[in-house]
Amino acid sequence: MEKFEQIFSFINEKAEKYEKADGHSFLDGVLQSLEDVLDEKVQWAFQDASKEEVRKAIQIAILKGMRKTSQPNHQMTPDTLGLLVGYFVEQFFTEQLKTGQISLLDPAVGTGNLLLTVMNLLEGKVSATGIEVDDLLIRLAADTAELIEQPVVLYHQDALQKMLVDPVDAVVCDLPVGYYPNEEVAVDYELCAHEGMSYAHHLFIEQSLNHTKEGGYLFFLIPANLFESEQSKDLHKFLKKSAWIQAVIQLPENLFSAKAHEKSILILQKQAKTLRAPREVLLAKVPSMSNKEALSMFFEKVQMWKESK
Ligand code: SAM
């Protein structure tokens, strides 16, 4: 068995015991087993495991829990997407990462899987903040971050309300999609709908820009049809005056269970007086992950675009 499978078995066994004994969910059991490890109530025999091995094992255990008791907001960003986002963060911050650290914010951090995948990829070069409204998910994120020793400050709150977060170099976020129920809060946003309820994913984009430094970058996983909805005109107008679209990357369809769930990566730069817009927006499609040749052509295209920027 590979190391991450051994760690998964360890967590799985404890979570199943907890689930059976106390009538809790399997996901509660995963959380409990991570807390037992951190409180040294159980022996952790994986000190030599890498941060990625531990993250992957916890990811699989959480996925199992999410499948058992499905809740609409219990969604985790899979590795494939996290690694792609991390690759783009690396490309946009190549110079800063050579000499120092960057600050990241994920305002919808969920289980932390996306943020921690990026942090593990850029090991030692990122300090981060995460926001999440769901109590169970943010505790899973906190325990995972502690176990793999990644420096993340987490806030349990609605990210669309006031946040005490200093402007960051970059935002990474798998946007929650749908209507935002708190209309009293929504009215403070330029992207508040003129009629009816506002889109949470639009407000998240605006809020993320509010918390990004001038010239900083934002890496969003967006619904593939973001620019086709009836509220998208306002989004376009808003983006035009506050951000520069750097790239729109289509993701392979086979990563998603249905057309309605397809996502793309949108990369924005917060405008700054001292900087200029990119000459050309990178529009590209990630080929199927199994097609090695097409994949290396995709990365080549990104490099060529980067050099021409
Ligand atoms: N990247 C996350 C991960 O790897 O687990 C998954 C993000 S999931 C697509 C979107 C998350 O946004 C969910 O965890 C949901 O609970 C959270 N969310 C939705 N509305 C929110 C709000 N107003 N403030 C903070 N978090 C919110």
C-alpha cells in the first residue's frame, strides 16, 4: 500500500468506528479522528509522510464522507483543478516567488483542499487566509492545515460581510454558485442585482477584488457559463473598470459529471495606475489530462503567451 493509502485506512477505520458508535456522520468521524491525532489521543505513525501524502489521504476520506451524506454546499475542489490553479499562480508570480513569499486569500475555503494543494505546490512561499461559513468544513480545513503545518489563518464567517483581512497578493477561489440570500448585505455591492436576488458568485468576485492589492491577481474557478447569464452585462461592466482579464481557461468536459457543472478558470488582475492591461487575453482549453502530447502543447502555449505579455 502506498503511504497515502495507509494514512487513509487509518483515518477511515477511526471514522467508521465513530460513525457506528455515536450515530454521527462519517464526515464527523473524519474530523474527530484528525482532532484525536492533533490532541495526541491516538498515535500517529506517519511522521515521515509528505504534506501531499497527508493532504491526499484526508481528501479521499472527506470525499467518502461527502458522498455518504450529500449536502449542496459540501463540495471539494479536486486535485486536478487545484494543481492547475497552483501552476497558474506559479506562472504569474515567478519573480516574487524566487525571492520571497506571497499572501493568498481563499474566501470560500471549504475543506481547504484547493488552498492547501496550492500551498503544498509552492511549499514555504505562501502564507494564507481562508474564510468559510460552514462550521464542519472550516474545522476540517483547520485540522488539515495544522497537521501538514501550512500557515493558514481561518475565519468562520460569511465572506460577503465585512472581513478583517489585509489586501493580499492573490486570491484563489472555487466560487460558490447561486443566489445570495442576505439582501441587506448585497445592497452594499456594485454587483447587487437591480431586480430580484444577486448572484453570490458575482459578489464574491467583487469582494475578492476589494481584498486584493493593486496589481494583484485573482484565480477563480467559475461556472463555464458565467458570461452568459442575464446578470453578466453588469459583471462585464464592473470588470472593465476594476480589473484586467488576463486569461480564461476552459477545462476538459470529462472532469465534470454534467454540462451544468462544467467550470473554467478565470484569471484577473486588479487594475493599478502604474501598470497596463495585458496585450492579449490568454484564451485556451486544457485538453484531456490523459493526452500527454496535447497537454504539453497547452503548457507551451501558456509559456509563449507569458513571454509575449
Ligand atoms: N475550494 C473548496 C475546497 O477545496 O473544499 C471548495 C469550495 S466550494 C465550491 C464553495 C464553498 O463556499 C463551500 O464550502 C460553501 O460552504 C462556501 N460558501 C458559500 N457561501 C459562502 C459565504 N457567503 N461565505 C463564506 N463561504 C461560503
